[in-house]
Amino acid sequence: QYKVDESPTVEARLIRYPALSPDGKRVAFTAFSKLYVMDLPSGSPRRVTTATDGEFMPAWSPDGRSLAYVTWSRQGGQIMSVSPDGGTPRQLTNKAAFYSYPAYSPDGSKIVFITGAIDDHLFADIREGHEFMSPEEAALHGHHGEREVTGVSGSTGTDLKYIPASGGQAVQIAPTQGGRFPHFSDDPERVYLTTFMGLASIRLDGQDRRMHMRVTGKGTPPQQPSAGAMRISPDRSRVFVELQGRHYIVTVPRSGRDTINVNLAGPSANVPFKKMSTLGGDYIDWSRDGRSVTWSWGTNFYRQGVDAEKPETTAVKVTAARPKPSGTVVLSGARIITMKGNEVIERGDIVVTNNRIAAVGPKGRVQIPAGARTIDVTGKTIIPGFVDVHAHMWPPRDLHQDQVWQYLANLAYGVTTTRDPQSSTTDVYAYADLVESGEILGPRVYTTGPGVFSSVGIDS
């Protein structure tokens, strides 16, 4: 049962891209598509800017004095910088584009990022980002090799670049070749990425691309799922891995230039590893000193020492005002299908006060409050909104849109409530927050969250 929430505020159901400050005392993150900073462990989240564009993927400068982040709107985005204490943001890039995953080099001199064309993020091929989709999931969603425009963002056709930390002209490093999550170890001249084949790295001059490690999980070869995200530790001795809904720290053995293949499914792996979380989570990362790892799940931020058995959990509460219309509107003269048995009112009036239908009846028989605004809808037919209980409205992930065409299309065809029985990612919760807070137009969005498939490697 899904209840309509009429409380005066909307509480965010998801914090995104949490980034721990270098001193470990604050966390920056995105909620309601805006940038927030919170003092740990129990401070109140506060907005860092007053800008209206979406703000995503914060990255701390090594000295903790600046936050770099990306913006996004229908006109494209920029890389910006702002003090974590608030103030006027400063634009670091010199043209609008699709930007994602900014990361400071450890010496603080450069910001590495992924970039691509604006339209590629607005409308992308759904198959991108599903390279390790299970056969069941592929069959469920009808992925048989055809192209299907849905707005789910992909990762091909993007480039890895850097700019000076103070801003300026972007310098090409190399095509990403599907790589994501650029980050550094303690080496300021080499950037690491998670690729479809494992953890890779490349020098900032675009040379010496290496494939370091591939980590796989439970499954029948050659369908063993690969890690969804991998992060090298600052000292390059370990890798923090998200695999099949679980987190692991895997030791990096010395192997020269050969790629290390590690499977964590059996009773013993060929390298030492430690399971950090059985419940999983998103946005994995290392602390600046390499002594702990971080991630989030829902509105909880987790930090766990590499030698600890349990994480520290910080609940993050961010709210926004829930919009509520005021006044009275009369929809007059329409044919009304009331859903009261077979009742059809051929010419009737509907009185709406604030956000509730106050009265429905034949025209002239419904009491109209004084001061009501009347809209003549003669010749129209009014029916209750449709409820779509199996709706996969998957707008672009990562950088969220400031309006979603799938949502508008559903409203245009009379769908006012939707339920997604398998959302693939948790992004749907953040989009639902935007609808409920009035930031974007759309039907009510309910969901079960991401589905559970054989590729997850269920143990029981």
C-alpha cells in the first residue's frame, strides 16, 4: 500500500556522491539536485550555494578549502568551485558541455574529469552501462541488441581531460573507452578508472595505459559479474571494490605489468581480501589518509576503518518545502466519468479547493464558492488519473535532468501515479524527491528499488 504524503516538507530519500573532507570532519553531498555540506557526526546539512542549476559530484581540494563540482541543466553544464563554507561559485571551465566525476590531483594542481556532448546525456542508448546485465534482466527489459532511446546515460563517446585547479583550457588525456570514476592514488601524474575489464590507469599525458586488476564474483564462467566500482588506495596497496551488492578491500599483489584476475566467489581467493559490507551501497571511496573507506545507502553515510569490523553510520536528514496550491478552481462544462459505478455526467462541474477535489456534480447543481476561478472545459472529457503499476520511466542517471520528458509524456496521457517494480538503480528515489518538492513536473513515483537477479550472487 502506498500512501500519499501530505506533510508540509519532503524528506530526501537519497543522498548522492558523498565526499569526505580531507580532515574527516565534514561530508559534502547532493540532495534535491543541490550541493550540501554537513559537519560530522551530527551537524545540520546546509546548502553551499544559492544557484538554481543542478549541482553534483563534489570533490574536495587536498587542502580542504575548495569544493569542485559539476552543474547540469538543459543548456549543459560546467565545472564550478566554491568554498565549503559557502559563497559565490566560480566557473572553472570555459564552455558548456556534459561534465562528470571531477577529481583533484593529490598535489592540488589539476582537476581531472570526464566530458562529452550535451545531447549524448539528454538522450542516450539504454544498453550503455548494462554490459554486465544478467540474462534474466536483459530478457525482462527486452534488450536484444536493438537501439532504444530512453534517456539512460551511457559512457561511450566521452573523453578524459583535466584543467588547472584555478580553471582554464581543458587538456585532453585520452578517450575514456567506457571508463568511469576517475581518481588518484598518491601519484599526481596517473589517474585511475573503473572500466568494463577492471581497474585501469593512464598517465596525464595520455601515455602508458595499464590494466591493473579485474575482480569477479559468483557466477558461471564466462558470465561471472565484474566489479561495478573500484578505487585504488592512496598508497596503491589495496583496492576498494563494489561487487554484487557487497564491498571488499582487496590487496594488490606485486605482479609487474600483468593484469591480476581475482575471483572472490570461492572459499579462497588468490589474493587476501576483506569483506566490508554485506548490504552494499553506492559511491564508494577512500579517506584521504587511506585508513578508512566510505559509502552511502539511502540517506545514511558510512565510514569504516580498514581494520574495523563495523562501519560508523551517520543519518543525514535533508528536507524541502512541499508545494501546495491555494484557492479554488472550477472545471466547468466537461463530460465527467466519475468511477462511481457506471456514472457518467454528460455536463458537469468539478470544484477543486487547494489540492483536493471538493465537489463533483451536474452543472448548475454544485455550489461554487465565492471568488472561485472558473475554467470552461466544455467539449472535454475528464476522468480520474491513471495509475501505471509497471512503469519503467528511466531518465538519465548520475546528472539528473531539470525536466524529464518521460514524466511529461505520462502526464500528457493521463498517468498521474506510477510504480516501478524494478528501477535498476537508486536514482529513481532522487527523481521522486524532485517531483514531490515541485522541482520538476511528473506523476507520483513509487518504486520497489533495484531488482534482485542471479547476477547478485545471493548466498541464501
